[in-house]
Amino acid sequence: SFMTHFFPDADKVYAADSSTDLQSVLRMVTTQAPRGIRWRDTRPYMLAERVEFDASAADPQVGRLAITGYIRGANLSANRLIHIPSFGDFQIEHILAVPVAMEAAAGAAIEEDDEPVELDRADPALQDSLVAANEPDQLNNEQTWPEDAEMDAWKTQMAQMEQQEEEAERANGDRVVRVPKGMSAYQAAWIPEDDDEDEDSDSDSDMSDDEDMDGEYSDAESMASDNAEQEYEDVNTAGATSVNGADDQDEDLLSAEEEAAHLKAYLKERERRNRDDAQFPDEVDTPMDRQARERFARFRGLQSFRTSPWDPYENLPLDFARIFQFENFKRTQQRVLRATQTAPARVGMRVRIVLQNVPRDVMAHAENAGSQRPFVMFALHQYEHQMSVVHFTVTRSADYEEPVRSKDPLVVHFGFRRYTVRPLFSQHLHGGATVNNVHKFERFLKPGEVSVGTIFAPIQFGTVPVSLYLPTSHDGALPTLVGTGSSMHANPSRILAKRVILTGAPFKIHTRGAVIRYMFFNSDDVNWFKPVQIYTKYGRVGHIRESLGTHGYMKCFFDGPIKQMDTVCMNLYKRVFPKWNTELWSEHNQTDEQKRQWIGPVVEPSVAMEI
């Protein structure tokens, strides 16, 4: 119906034309219960009523923070960590029960009991650590362990080498070299000092010889010498540049018009790449000045993208040694959620949570934000402070029309936590993971499709909502929403395969055989990629038989005749990994304009209506 189209979640639509209808609406409202937020109800959180700070005697900028309020969501243990938005995670020292005293008479103020009761105190042996990542051991794979004497000798040798480099930098750091205009200080530092003196002496001798032979210079020659003089400049190898004896540090800075032109060209190039990726996805040109086996040395061919084996622990980067991985994520999640049922601080209790090693900026933030918005804190489950490879689904917002590329800087709201990230996007399979757990990497976030974002981030149990925003809004009023989605399981074994497609054109066709050109440009590349399967855009599948000549022509056979207008393709894949660039988004590090953008306008307290 018409109303169901605009209100699909409404079970019934009520009219409000008469007083009887209004009574029915009010009766319905009083009997309704608000729908709970499942991801928030599975963890403890608190809306602070009072925030107090006790500075440390050793460092006044760090101390204990006491937060008083009612526990909501789930039970709380002192061994878990507390997350304060924009500031990070902190350890609990102890939890005190602060019940409210009964009112002595009508209209009397509600006061706290004089003696709070300690509910729970953190156990150092069971308390969660603030260490978020492992420290990789560079010598873990060494078979021969060096002795102490060898290590001491190596350290002494390295110290001597560093001292020699520092002395060389001090000796050559302030040297001024005369070089052609446009040469950088780094290039000028490679010019030996002796060569400069020899060139100056040679030039002086040449000039004296010319003066003796010619006697005098003509006007044209003097003008040429002046022009040659202007084409040189004195460069300080330490980094400062002086032209004709004067410093010009702002020479490399662009003007406002040039900066705007460069930005316009950059955005135009991004739009072109986005358009080419939509029309010809993953197609690349084989370089003519470089061998294809060198250009695509890290790529491989797959017989089947979904079933061909791929070892998830093959050639992992060093960042993967810093993360945590679960043998069974679902079982660990169930065990962690069950542990909250036996926590001593129960839901609904009024408690005072004392945090340790909290910076004073948190208290200043609570005081400044108290009049505008509440001070909220969330408790983390066990292991939720550790880093891992986290995935989340994302659907691009229809209101944002600019291209969104993988590795673009974005701000992600991950449940109650917020980070600045550069996610990698990949295809989302609705039927579940493939046999080999390989998923195709997406260069751009495509509109109308569900993609998967991959980042390094702390572990998150349960399904929480995820939203992506630009770091800086275009209009400056509100944050620019890029996409929304939900979190997935932390799985470092999920393989993101970047695909490139090499294309060629048929030159001669004879029944099932054909001569293909323009895919490669030398015979060595043809022989190197001969085992990889090829196919055509019209559905034919074949393989390379042999190379013809030395210009990259090759004889191929297919499972049927191909057409002259067909295109021959070869798929190559390479695994890509996210970068370790996830940082906690902090509000106090933003500019005033960005703060107004993220916080929004101050909402005045509502006034009760007179009935």
C-alpha cells in the first residue's frame, strides 16, 4: 500500500483527526516498549553524572579519574578496560557502590551514602593489559644464534659507522656549491669539494687564455656571459638555497592559483580513473619498455579464482607479526560474552569507577562538554584492546557522488570507537566465503554494491554499525557521509587478491587456433606466461601453444573458433595487505572548524508543553 511503501517497519498507521483517535494513539504509546540496541546491550556502558579528577603527586598532568553513574547494558568487572571516546582505553583501579539514600521527606534532596562499598578491585594477574600489539622478533627465524662477543663487536662497529656518518654530515653540511639553477640540495651534496675547486680553477684559466687570445669581449659575448651567470645559483648542501647570495626559501611554494590548478587536475585524474575502472575493470597495458615478467613478477595465475589453493600465511608482511588471531573466533566471542554474567558490578547499580593513569585533558573535556553533551564511557570485553585485521561491510551513500578509492583517508565510526583509517575495499560474497577464502580487491567503492572494507584495528566482538565519513567536510556544516555498513569477524586469513587483466588482439584466425598480438612484446614474456590460462570476452577458453618471432606474437588454441572482433585476456593476481596507519580519532586534535563540524550546534534544553 501507499503507507507501507514509505513506512515499511510500521505495523499499523494511526489517524489523529479526532479526540478519540488521539486517545488511541496515546494508549498505544503508553503500552509500547522501546526496541533495544543489541550491540550496546551486550557490553557495560555509563552516562556519567559526576566526573572527578585526582592529580598524581609525581606528575600533575596524570592522575585518577572517578566517574559516577548507573551501569547499563551488562555487568562490569574491574579487570576489564574502559574506553573514553577521543581519548582511548584506560585500566580500572577499583569499583565502588554508591547507592542513593532514601528521601527523608517529600521534596528533600537525594544524597549519596557516606560510606561507599567496594564492589571489585582489579587483580594484576587477571587485569587486561594496555599492550595493543606484539613486538615482532626480527631474529625469530635465525638458525645460527650469534654469541655475546659477536653481538658486542657488531654493536661497536655500528656505533663507529654512525659516528663517521655524523662527522661527514657536519663536515659537508654547510658547504655552498655553485650548480646549475634547479638542482636540489641533495644533488649538490654529491658533488665533491675538490671537483668544484678544479672546475673553478679551470674556468679561470680558460678565461685568462681567451682574454689573451682575443684581447677583449664583444657586447654579444658579454650579454651571453651575463645570461650564463644568471643560470647558476649557490646551493647550501644543508638544505638552504641562496640565489645570487640571497635566501629564497619560499621559491618552491605554490601560489593559491597554482595550488587550485593542481587540485583541479588531481580531481580530474581521479574521475578519469574511476570512469576507466567502470568501463574496463582491472585492464592494464603491458609496458613496451620493460619486460612483463619483471613488471608482474609478484603476480600469479589461478586456474579457478574460487577453488585454486592459496596459502594465507605465504609471504606475510612484518605488520602481521604484530596482530592477534583466534583459533575459533565465534567460540571465543561466546566465552567472553558469558563472562559478563558473573561480574560483580550489576546492571542498574549506581557505582563510582576509578580509573588510573588518566591525563588531565579528559577532565577538561568533561567540563567543557558538560553543558553541550553528556560524558559517556564504554567497557571493553576481554581482548578488545588488541589489534587484528578487521573487516566490515560498507554500502556507498547515494548522496555522495565523488569517487572513493581504496586507501583514501577516511574517518570510521566503529560502534562506539572512532578511527582515522585508509581501508582496502574488496568484493562481498553473499553466499559465504569461497573455498580458498580469496576475494577480489576493488580499486573504487562502487555505488549500489555491498563491499568489504579491511583495516588494522582493535578487535570487536559482536555486530556493530559502521559508518564512513570524510576527514573534512566539503560544505563545512556537517560531516560528509561516505557509506554505512556493519562489522564482521576479525580474520587475518582473508585474502585480498588484486587482479590485472592483460589483453591482446587476434591477428590471424584458423578454426580453433589463432595468432595473438599486443599482449606481450618479446618472446621471453610469452614463454614465461605460457602456463597461465587465457580466455576471450565472448566466452572462449584456451592456452598459449608457442611463441612466434621476437615481437610478442604467439600461437594460441581455444575450445572453439573465436571472432575477429574478440579480445583475448589473461588474469593475473597479487595479494594486497592493509597498511598499519590506523589512529584513534581525537576531538581535541581537530581544528575549531572541524570541531563544529563533528559536534554540531548546541541544543538548548526543551521546554515542557502546557496541556
